[in-house]
Amino acid sequence: MKTVFSRRWLAVVGIFGLARADEVTLKPTADTTLFAFAPDNNAGRESSVVLGGINKAASACRVLVRFGLETNLPPGAVITDVTLKLAVTRENGGGAPLQAEWHRLLRPWGEGAKTGRAAGNPASAGEATWKSRQHGQSTWTAAGGDGDFVPVASAIRSLDNSETVTVASTPGLLGDVRLWLAQPTNNFGWLILAPGEVTPGSARRLASREASTGAMTLRIVYTVPAPVPALKVTISRVADGLLEVSFPGRVGFRYTIQRQSPALGALWEDLSAFRPLSEQLYRQVLVPAVANEFFRVVVKPSGDHVF
């Protein structure tokens, strides 16, 4: 059986370095309040945002917030943990804690530049309001952003009176941030709502990104695999039907030679593994059993962490 190297060797080599852990803490790039009782108003430059039911109006308020990841994480970053922190600066006279839910937004919105502590001021074109995600240009599917966010909450946290609140990592929050890193054009942030948002006096005022202290932050813990020089694999014919593969082994890595044949389908079968204790050349003779059989070398760190 004549060996045809181009058909017998599939150059698939997985090489990864040991990862280093790092973290970054981000402030919002945009935040604002949606006021049900002032549906055409915007408060994008106010020093606080409001969540829950306003005392006198008994009407809902919701919060929009977005964090920019694009320029804050290095290429190849793998996010492992996220944490939100925010400051409740004032309650609206209510007693019981207010439950807050973070929902991933599905459409863009405009932060706006209006101020006005009570209910902002009439919006200009492109600014977010209760009725419109971009005033005068694009409305929400339904008022208050309904229909434009994921129905299942990414995180739920109770907010009491004046306090600093930490929202620990959840699968939902982690999934949202990973999605935004992978697909920056789909990063529209979160809509924060309270299930009891029409209860009079339930509202909580939170520090916005314009506040001198206490603005919501997003802490991201991530790892970045360190680059490793590419593996140079040499293939030679030692006899008709036999191949010899050789490559330099490096301390700290595990090398696995695998085979794929028509009988295995898409699966790869381990033939041998090599974990060098010193820098040395590794050689192995391969015996192809059938035509259209392929081999590869997979390289991973020799520790327990697999990337």
C-alpha cells in the first residue's frame, strides 16, 4: 500500500499556553431612567437613576445601563466571572426592600443629555424615553421597553434603603457579558426593572455614571492564554506503508498523537501521549491501517487546566 502523505497527515496542532488571570472594573458608558408618568422625558445626564414606583405618581420607573467591553479587554480574553456593584443613594419613602431584575436588551437606545431630578425634561431626537428607545426615530416594541429585552432575568437582587449592593456572578450575567465580548454589535446593555414597580413609594434612587461616587460598576475577571511558539512536526517515510513523526517536546506540555479513520467518523482516537521532563525530541512510527486515515498532534498544558 503506497503512502500518500497529503492524504494521511492532517496538520491540526492545538497549542495553548498557561493562562494568566486578570480583571478590569468598568463604569457604564451610558445609563438613564424611563419614566412611565413622563413618557416623553429623558434624564440621561442626571446624577441618579430611578427604579420602582414613584410615591405620588404610583407609576413605574425603569433603568437602562450599558458597559463598553470592546476596548477594555485584550484579544483572546476568556471571561470567568462578573460582578455588579451599585449604590442605593435614596429610597422614595418606602419600607420593604425592592426586588430588581437585570434583563439583557435586544435593541439599541440613546442615553440622552437631559437633567431634572424629578422626571428629567422633554427629550430631543435620539434620546431614550418610556415610549421610545430613540425619541422621534425609533419606538420600543411596547412602552417601557417591553418586547425588547430577554424575558428571563439574568440576575435578581433585593435593594434595601441606602446601601452599597453587590450582585454576584450568575450564569445569566456571565453569558450576557461573554456574548457582548464575542458580538460587540449586540451589546445594548441591560434594562433593570422591579416586579413591584407600580407600588407607591417603592422606588430606589441609584447613583448614575454622572455621580461623583457610587456609579454602577461591572467587574470582569478573565484569563488570556499565553502564546507559545508553533510546534514543528517532521514526517518521514521509514518503509512502504509506515510513517515516522517527530517533534521537539517542551517541559510543561502534554503531547497526544491521535488518529482518525473512516470507521471513527468525526472522532479522534488517542494513540500515545508524551509529557517530557526535559527538552527532548520525540519520535513515533505510525502504521496506517486503511486509506484516508489521518493523524494529528494535540498539545495542551500538562497541568489540570484544559483550554
